[in-house]
Amino acid sequence: MMSSGLSDRAGRRIALHEVHDENWRAVADVAPLDDQRRYVAPSAARYLLLSMREEVWNSLAVCADDTVVGHIMWGRDGDGSYWIGGMLIDGAEQGRGVGRAAVRTLLAWLADREDCRVLRLSYHPDNEVAGRLYTSLGFRPTAVEGDEIVVELSASAVTATT
């Protein structure tokens, strides 16, 4: 379990857990709001399969207290950078600070790794909510890949703010 002691606006403790036999179904069922499906997968099941089949990504369950409310994954690129991907907070749980707490928790955990120098992620430019979240956390645009904006944050910037 990864926890930074952060809570959502309802006071629930947000923690990241490995996906295992007891929680994988709840994680797979996580689904975004309908209008977000042009930016993310229609359910977290797709991200779980990517983690299982491609050996690049590592899926984590986002939990509010003991309830699965989302999915987030991380991976390490060939250039040594760490990436966050596949964040999906269940539609019914959005707007409560769960996503922010999940990203901050994962950032702190990754930045604490000895070989972590830079953290990256990408999002669709029309996804304004994601853009505001990542900008507020200190990410800065570095490139455009396909139809997504790539943003990055130095690990030292994370450790200075957590």
C-alpha cells in the first residue's frame, strides 16, 4: 500500500494498493463519466490488460478508505523517466479530490526512488480538467506526441513540495 496521508474532501483516506485477487474486479469496473470517454478508456479493464500483457505498466487500485474508487498506473521508460498513465476515477467519485490525492501519492512514491529524476504523463489537450490538475501540481508541457500533450515534473520538485 502507498499512502501519503492525503484525504479527499469527504475526509476519506486515499491510498494506492496493488491489484490482487480480492480487488481486481472492482478496479476493472471503474468507469469515467460518459463525456470523458473520448479521453480515456471506457473502463479500467483496458488498463489492467495493458499492465498484464505489455510488461511496461504497473496498475494500482485507488482506494478511498477501503473502497476501490479508481485506477492509476505507472511505468519506466527506456530513457529512465517514470510515467503516470491510465488514471481513471469512477464517475460517481469525481470532483471530491480523489484524483489529486492519488496523483500526489504516486508522485511522492516514484520521486522517492533512487533512480527517479523526471516524471511524465500525457493528456488530450481538450481535457481541460486534466490540464488544470497537472498544471496545478507543477507539470510543464514539453512535447506533443500524437494527439496528446506530454508534461513533466522533476523528481526534486516533488520531494520539495511533499
